[in-house]
Amino acid sequence: MRLLTWNIQCGKGCDGVTDLARIVSVAKELADADVYCFQEVSDNFANLDGGADQSAQLASLLPGYVPVFRPAIETIDGGGRTHRFGNMTLSRLPVTQISNHLLPWPGAGTVRSMRRHALDVTVQTASGALRVVNTHLEYHSADQREAQIKRLLDLQEEASTSAKASGSHNEPYAAQTLAASSLLCGDFNFDVSDPQHALINESARAGLNYRDAWLICHPGKSHAMTCGLYDRVQWSDGPDCRDFIFASEDLSGRIRHIEVDAKTAASDHQPIFIELAD
């Protein structure tokens, strides 16, 4: 099972050009992934997407994949036009469950910030059901980010201590699936030395905890940088590592490969690819 995660910055490259076709081309070149997880997908925010629906564009660029776009932000202006911004997951594996979790937003009116979410898509793999949690945490507020991390850990504890398989799709009580196994990926807006990284990687909750897949696959090796390699305007302090893939503990022995594409400048972030054994 192959997964790629990438903060695509609405398709805007370090050359200032917005090009979703380039994003998809780069992603496919790195990995013929079963699941693509993109953060910062825009719909009708003219200064970001030119008024286009980027979720529809990405779906058309990846035929054969089930497109799942859920916004963290969805507003309607005075002219009745809807504006959406959030994460998108596209899967060629069967999708059996979709949940969109709005994450905590404490002090929303007192600090520059925006609503964040976790797009939770359950896919059926050769080894069983797997929850792919695609998220993007707050940049400006460490307090908000910490509250969001704790909510993500709550969701994993709930899922891995109360796993449930659906037997039918005929009525709501029977239709729900809650898979214990999970990949949590995205742009976390902390670096590997931040205590917030340890809050996830060293969690000791009931059930299956998350562990940093890079550290499992490359013990003793420093994380590859995932942002600021080419964009020195937004990342004036230089390259950093803020994008991660965390795997539930039961998946640790199945991680075959994980890498960061350090070559592309198609976004201010770099894509990350992971492969799990079946």
C-alpha cells in the first residue's frame, strides 16, 4: 500500500505559478500511490485559485481515484457564492467510510488563525481496513495546535479501543466502520525537535498509539527537510521539517520505505511517500 502526502499550497510553486497539473505530475513521478493526501486545496478563493474549484480539477487529473474533499472553511458571501478551503484525499483503494473532524479552535478571535480539520477516510487494503487521517494544523498559535493534537490522539484512542466493522449499508447503525489501524499525515506546523512532535510520537494512550514512520524506517537518521528548501521568502530561517507521517503501532513492522522528494519546487513544501507491506 502506497501513500503520498503533500501540502500543495493551492498548486502555487516557488516560481509563483499556480499549476495543479504540475503538482499531479510530480506526485505521480515520485510514487504511483494508492492514496494521495493533499493539504491546502482551494475552491473559489480568487487570490488563491483564480476562482476555480481545485477539488474538481484534482479529481479530473487523477481519474480512477475516489476523490474526497472536505473543507475546514466553508463560507457563503453576499452574492451567494460558496468559498471552501481544506484537505483532499484521493484513493484508488475502495473507500468505506468518510469522517470530517473539525479540530479545536480555542481563542479564535484573539490570534491570527483559521479553522483546521482532519479528513478521516477509511480504505480497504489487502491487510484490512485502514484509516487515513489527512490533516493540517494551525501555524500561528502553539496553543491551538496543541489542542488539535490532543483531539487527534483522542480520535485514535477511540478508534483503536472501540474498533467496529460494518456489516451492512442498509441502515445507519449497521453501516459504520471504525478501523483501529491508521496513518496520520499532513502538515503539522511543528518541527521534529518541538515537544509537540513528542506529544504524538511518545503518546501512551490506551489502544494503538501513533509513531513517526520516518524514525521507524530510518533509525538514527535525521529527518529530511520538508519545507523552505526553495522558498526563502516565507521560510526566511531556511529549511525545516514540518510534514510527517505517523503510523499506528500495529503498522510499524510493515513500513518498507519512506522518503521525501527534495527535488521539486512545485510547492513551498515537499511531498512525502510511504510504502507498507501487505
